[in-house]
Amino acid sequence: MTDSEKYPENIFISLNDLLKLEHFSKGFSFLASKQKVRSILGGKHASKLRGRGLDFEEVRNYVPGDDIRSIDWKVTARTQKTHSRVYSEEKEKPALIVVDQSKSMFFGSIKKTKSVVAAELAALAAFKVLKEGDRVGGVVFADNGIDIIYPKRDRKNILRFLEKIVNRNRELIDSKPVEFEKALTETLSKVKNIVTHDFLVIIISDFQRYRPELIKFITRISRHNDVILAKVYDPMEQSIPDRKLIAGDKEKQLLIDGNNAKLRTDFKNVFEDEFEQFKAKMKKHRIPVLSIDTVRETDVQIKEILKRT
């Protein structure tokens, strides 16, 4: 059996598929300064998503045309000559991309599985960050373990990250869900050792388990870093088709009566209510939450959401 037969396209991801996305990693930005005012990264999020920021270089004599806001009044008062403070843009803003490849991601009803879309989004983000000249690394969270790729400004480093994603993605065919709290604790302890301050942290998951521990971790990381969440979802998780369905795994099957209008309404309300509550909690900490579905092309969606001005 060939790889293409064992790991069908859109159900699983291949390294070649991810590498092709490098060409599409343009036309969007994770920096709030390059967003429209009404963008999800604009407005109130702009002060949180700082971009690279500025490093102080020196104080020099004022030159006509200097921004008056850069005048150093203390030095000016001491020397009786106008002086300006000179800043330069920070050389880098390292990024860490955390991508979920656990069992709940192994689902798709129309075109792709959530795990494939998450992998594609991680690749697009990694290539984009590298193009902007910053270090990029990643964490792959899976049922059978965690992979860490430390941030480097190196295309080969991205290749290693994508290889880890593909390997964990293919393990989904046989993996079994583990205790979430235990796996989460291990993941978070490793992430905290990497992320210090002024990082861009992108977390890609279905966020089906809105546990207090998860929310606590995300908000703690956001105190000194820019955090963006990307929720990957499948349409069937939001709305049950109006017909009878049989859902199952290798061990159990479940009959779902989609003809039941009340069941469909309740199902949709639960999905939307829980997601809105999660977004509201994140909004309090100025953490944007992006929504990416499994039907439309991933690069098209991210460009629509994060289109440059």
C-alpha cells in the first residue's frame, strides 16, 4: 500500500502539501499596525499586538524634522540645547506556533479534517514569520507526545517543524485520546520554558475543551507576549444536517436523528454559546480569536481575516 493510499489527501497531510503553501504565505500580516481599523487585530487589539517594537539607541542633537515627541527634555534642560532620543526597530520578534494534532482534530465532514487545516495554517504562519525576518519555532501537541522545535531564523528549522506535524498527523490513524489535563500540563510547562517576553504565540486548535486550565495558561502567556488563537472547526460541529446520521469510531457507533428540529437547534446553540463565551473571556485580555473552517481554502480564509491595509 502506497502512502497516498494509506494516508488519503485531505484526511491526512503530507510534507509536500505543506511546502507548497510557502508560495501562498503573503498578502496578510499578524501585525496590528498593518491591519484595517475594524480588523480583528486592529482597534483594541492593536495595543496588545505590538509588532517588533523599538530599541533605544542614543541621544543626539535635535535635527529639524525630528518628531517633537522624541525630544529628551531632561538632557535638553541640562545642556540647554535641544536633544532627541533615537530609536531603531527591534531586529526580531520571535514566534512560537502551537498546533494541536490530538484525536479531536481528526474529524471532517465535507472536505478536510481539522488536523489537516491546522497543519496548513501552521505552515502558512511559519513561512510568513520567516519572510518577515524573525525566528520561528513550534510545538506539536498530540495524543502520543509533544514535539518541540526551538525558534530559529532558518528555513531548515521550519522543515523540521513541518515534518513533526506530518508525523503526528499520521499517528492519528491509530492513536487514542489521553487524559487532557495531564497532556495539557506537560505541554504548558514546555511552552513556558521557551516563551519569555515579546514573543508572538499562535495557538491552533479546535478549542473544544474550554477548560479553566487552558484559559488560565493562555492569559498568563499573554501578559508579556502577543497571543493569537485560531479555532479550527467543521460545519457539522456547528450544525447537524437535517437527516439521520450514523457517527462512530472503531469501537462505538451513534445514531443521530437530524430530522429532529429541536435537536438541531439545541446543538447549534450549544456550539455558538460556548464559543462566544470563550471569545468573551479572551477579549477581556485583548486576545483575538480567529475562526477557520474545514471547507474553504485555508490561505484564502487567513487572508480575508488578516488582509493587509
